[in-house]
Amino acid sequence: MSDPAHPRNSATNLTGPPLTPQSKRLREAVKLTKRNWRTKMGRFIVEGPQAVREALIHQATKKPHRATVGVEDGQTRHRPTGAILDVWATSEAAERHPDILEHAKAANIPIREATSAALAELTDTVTSQDIVAIVEHIDTELPQAITKDSKLVVVLSQVRDPGNAGTVLRVADAAGADSVIFTNSSVDVYNPKTVRATAGSLFHLPVVTGVGLPEVVELARARGLQVLAADAHPPAHDLHVPWDAGLDLSQPTTWVFGNEAWGLPEKDRKQADSAVAIPLYGQAESLNLATAAAVCLYESARNHNYT
């Protein structure tokens, strides 16, 4: 039975009244387009049917909760774990994506009606996809992201482009990585462009943020993983002839990927066990970061699965 205070649109089963540009709730949500507000509130914006669908599936299957992470000044501190706070959609979007309504029902999350003008204020795309969710941060602690069972870990160090970062996370998911780690020198994983580029993969595997590269490398080695830097500057092993180069890609591996423009600084490169270069057989000077990550991660995945 519907709540009389929040009537439902009978055609789309959306909860009303519609969110509009004048709504106080929208004005609060718009603040999440800024990194400092996302950090302060521990929330972020998820845009588009694919990403919202994956957030709802995560809610229904993973049962997000607020995990206790310590006590400070007598107060128990909690870490949010990806719980959905709001989902808004236009009636047209709800009609186009009835499966999302079913996922929302399974997750016990009401979808509230919104106008296109309201949702456009929450997104930076030219044409809004007319469905948006507000979700709590989904960070994982580093010790839970790199374990003795980990075989493939991805580290982004000084990666600044949100689209590249999100695409690498999506590639890592596709290659079967155990986790993705954003060092404190990299772009905010909750940047709307990053979230959009992950195409929902943000909800598929553990993601760590705000840690230093030395801390990651130390733990990876302690857990038995080799650390490889994807870097073409010599001396570097050729990715396609690992055995001749003394490189064993069948071993559990942590891959470190650097900045799009200048790669890894020397001090970061030196922390790795080896540097690995992708051979270029044509005339291209280099590969895009996300493309390079795809080549490296799939080479590791192939060796893990077939050797």
C-alpha cells in the first residue's frame, strides 16, 4: 500500500512528488559534485542506468552496512560501505528501464520521480540519462584488499584523468583483478567522470583510496605478490617475452600504473621489483594509459589461468 505522503506514479511505480530544481533535497545533492563535499559527507553521485543498476544489485546482494573502524574522542567511527541513500528517475527513464525498478524492489529501495531539469543539475554530461543515485562511499581498507589469496592487484599512482582512472578500474574488473587501489596522489575515485567511466565496475571489486604507494608495496610483498611497474623507460622487461627476461607472469602480481603524461617518477619505479614495457610494433609513440593497463592485466590473467 502506498504512503499517502509520497504518492506513486501509477504508470511507472515512482514515488512522488517529483524532485525539481527548486527542491531542498536537490540543492544538498548538488554539493556532491565537489570533491570536498563528497569527502565531508562520505557520499557520491552515480549516474546512468548501468551504474545505478549495479549499485542496486550490490545493495540487494552485499547488504551494505556501516562498518566500525575505530574509536576517536570517545566516539565510535564508522566507515560507509556503499548503501544507497536515494534513487531518482524521470518517468520516461523508468519506462525505458523496467529492470531497474525490479532491482530496486529487490533491494527495498524506492525510486523517486524527478524532472529532467533537476537531474541535469547533478550530472556533467551534455545529455542527462535521467536516472541518478546517491550512494555512500564504498572504500575498502588496504589489509582487506590485498590478502594472501590475491593474485592480481591494480594500483593507480599519480593518475589524474578521471576518465582514464575509471576505465582502468573497469578493465581490472574484466580481467578478474582482486582489487584496485588509488594512491593519495591520484584522482578521486568518486569524481562523477570516474564513476561513469567504471560503468558499474566500482561495485564489483574492492577499491582502496588515499594510501601511499610505499604502504601498498610493503603489504603486497608481505602477502607474497611481486610488484611490477608498467613503464617503458629502460631498463625494462619486454611484456611479450617474460620467460626470456626472467619475468614470471604466472606469479601473483601487483601492477603499478603511473601518470598519463609522464608515467612513473623514478622514486616510484624503484619501489617495484621490475619495470615492464609493452612492445610497440607500429609507429605509435605510446599507448593510452587505459589501453596499456588492459594489455598488461590481460597478459597476467592469461598466465594465471593457463599456466
